[in-house]
Amino acid sequence: MWKKVESWAKSLEVRQSSSPALTRWINNDIRPIEAKRRTWVFSTFSNSWLLTNCNISTYLTGSALIPLGLTWWQAIIAIVVGSLLSAFFCVLNSLPGAYYNLGFPVVSRMVWGMWGSQFAIWNRIFLSLVWYGFTAWIGGECVYVILQSWDPKLDQHIPNIVAESTGTTSAYFVGYVIFMVISAPFAWIRPHKLANFFYFASTVTIIFFLAFLIWALATMGPEGFGDTISSAPPATATSVGWLMVYGIVTTTIGALSAGILNQNDYARFAARPRHAILSQAVTLPLSGILSSVIGILVTAATQSRFGGEAVWNPPSLLSRLIAESPESSGTRAACCFAAMGLVVSQIGINVPGNALSGGFDLAATFPRFIDIRRGAYITMLLSVVVNPWQLANTSTTFLTVLSSYSVFLAPMVGMMVFSYLVVNKRKIKVDDLYTDGSGGIYWYTAGINWRSIVAFFAGCAPLLPGFIAAVNPAIGVPAGATNLYNLSFIYGFVASGVLYSLLHVAFPARALDAFIVNSMTAGQARRHYREKWDAVRGFEEEEVAVQIINNPAGPPKF
């Protein structure tokens, strides 16, 4: 019986794994990316960021700011500043990936320890499930619009068997299932082969967003913009200042915080480090600003059309247009093509940004049995358990809460940046990130770097009262706690990063420090490990992987 179980488990192992002792920490998808897979150039990263930001979630940014009391121009200022700061944090946190070709889970081992890194990784897995589920449901709403454009009486022709408490209908579930099915093939594409998909999806997306804006402005009629743009904020100057801080830090940076955290997963595919760095510095802020501004302008331009109601969600807006003119074939055709563009946009962000992110993290957690493809499909299937239809019913509230989750992500980002730039002085002993036991310098104490735990709680604990109040507004907290929470990402980043560095000075990790002060410079370390790991073709043969990890002198001999 036991032999059968062993045989069954063996059959589930990923192809390149052959030793349980070895594959506890490594498989071919989480090793340093070799030269033939470093295929992402500036245009690849730029298209990726365009898809990351030109989607419905970013489009809705204004819906989280203007109803709070900011004018449209104040909201745009907050979005611009927040986008620029997001690019800054993203560039800093992508440096290990760009220069050492290491992904987020592996870099986390340097910060938290080999076992301690599981805390950061599982946080990111949770976010991948939530974001994939929510984005897939919104994508299903876009599919629903396509079906509705074919049959304006769709809800009558698909009997509703879904409980009213879910806030949705069977027709929307049909759209959700279709979206999940058509997304599945794209998760099969290996990350280093995504360039053509990015070109196609980003082209469709940018054409849709610009056409959507032109249509809204050209058809808004003599009434002009609604009060989304024209009204004054019901707030004092002091409160407006803190609202703008909230919009910059929590709403704008917070919405991208999950992507900032694991940016090394993508930067590691860069053909040259500058390709990743420049695209983040340029395309990230520009695409985020463009999408958010289009969202504000389209909502304001269509507000009078709907009796003064601000319809922020594009699928809802298109569905309303069909419902109001069911006999107009032109309206239905236009809404159909617009919804198709949105479907492409949602697939373009959801599969690479959420499914593959979950795949990276699951592959690092269970490298013996899970590669990126398996991890991506597991993420897609498990995303159903987050009940995305419930999240989408309160999309603005959900996006606000999920942006608030940056109180936990900012300390992680801060420690990764300070660990690489300050503590490790840009030197990484790559082999030891895959070494089991105390023989590796990143083992710390029983596989856990206790300094990261202390620094993490110092960065997020003071923010928790404000976070709780944001999740549940019925709970009152002092104004100071709310104001500190409004600075959540910046506070968490700086506080945890600085304390992490100081703890390494006060309580040095001897083995780590010995490597850092050796005669090898950071540039020499990067070249040494890049050449060494480029020499490995894969892990089909166990002795090759063992040799590369245990051979400090240079590449293995073939």
C-alpha cells in the first residue's frame, strides 16, 4: 500500500525534480532565470504595465476618491502623485529580480529566512486568489454584456436559480463561467513567451479606452459634464489635505501594493536590467494616470444620460445602454465590441498579474509537485472560494478595503528594499537561497530571521486601529490614528525597513556579514552567479543541480 502511495506521489512530481532533499527549495521555474528565458525587453514590460493599469479596477480609482469629498482635479492630483510614488517603490523593489534574475518568493528567503519566507509568500497567495476571483467576476460581467447585446432579454431566457442573497443572477454566473473557461488557455503560456500576447492585449485595451473616452465626450450632449466634475467638495481645507494624502498613499499606491511586492517575479525575465527599470519608471505612472482620468471623464460625461447617476463600472454602463435601447442594433453592436475589448483587458491583467503570480508562489512553496502552470491553474480554481460575486456587489468598498491591506504589504516591501540595498549592500549569495539547513547564510535561526518579524510588526501594528476603522466605519478611532493610517504605505515601508536594518547592525547575522564584507564586489557577485546559473540547462539530472548549488568556484562541467 505504501509503495503505491509513493508511486502515485512520484507521478505527481514536476518533470525536472528528482530528489526530495533537493526539491524542497528549487525547481526549474523558481531557479535564477537563465539567458534563454530572459526575453522581456522594454516594450514587453511597457505592454505589461499598460495591461496592469488600463483595466476596470484602475478605472474605478476616482470612484473611491470623489465620493469622499475630493473634486475631480484634486482626485487627479492624488492619482498623479500616487502613481509616481508607486513607480519609485516598484523600481526599488525590482532590483534583485532585474540584476540577479530571482523571483519574489526566493528574494523573500533572503529577508525572512528559508522557512520564515512562507509568511510573506502565503500573504501573496491569498491576494492572488482574491484579486483573480474579483477580476474574473468583473470579466464575467463583460461577457454578460456581450450575451445581452445578442439577446436583450437574456435574464428572461436564463431562468434564475441563484439565491437572492448573493446579489446576482444565473445569467451573470453564465458570463463568469465563460470568462473562466476562455481565460484558462492563456495560463498555459510560459512567462518568457508572453510578449506576443502582451502586444495584442495592450493594443486592444488602449484602443478601447481611447474610443470609450471619445464616445463619452462626443455624445454627452448640451448638458455637459455631470456633478462628478462640477460639484465642490463638502469638506474643510484640513480634511481635504488628509483626503488627498489618503488618495495618494492608501488608494493609489495601496491598489498597486500587491504588484509592487512581487515585482521581482517579472523583473527577473528582463533581457537587461534597464528594460525593467525604465518601463516601471515611465509606463507605470503614465498608464495608471491615463486609466484613472478616463474613468473620471467618462463617468462625468455620461452622468446626465442616466438622470444624474454616476455609473462608474463600465460593464454596468454598457448594460444600461442596451437596456435603454434594446431595439437599436447599432447600440447593441457598439456595446458588444466594447465589452469584447474589456474582456481582453481583464484577461490581460488577470492571467499574468494574478494567476501567474499565484503560480510563482505556489511553485516556490511546493517546488517538488507544483510548477508555474500547475500553480496558475490551482489559483484560478481556488479563486472561486472567495465568493467574487459578493465582492463585486460592493466593488468600490472592496477596492477600498483591499487597498487598505497595504498596511501589511508595505512593511514587507520596505524590508525587501532595505535588505537588498542597505543590509546586503546589493550582494546576494544566490546558491544559499536554495540551500537546506544551517549551511546557508540565509538560514538564520532555525530557518527564520527573527529580525524581520520584529520589524514587520513595528511597521504595521500602529496602523491597525486606522485599518480597522477603514474596514468598519462604525468603529471610532482617534484622529491621530486615522491620519497615521492615511500614511500607511509610506510609514510601513520606512519604519519596517529602517528597523530591519538597525536590528541587523545591533544583532548581526555572522555568516551573512562574512559574505557581505568579502573581497567580491556587488558587480562581481552579479556576474559570477549569472554566469554560473546560465551554465545550467535545467534540472532533468539531479547531479547537475546538486553540483551547481555546492560548487562555489564556478559553473559545473558538462
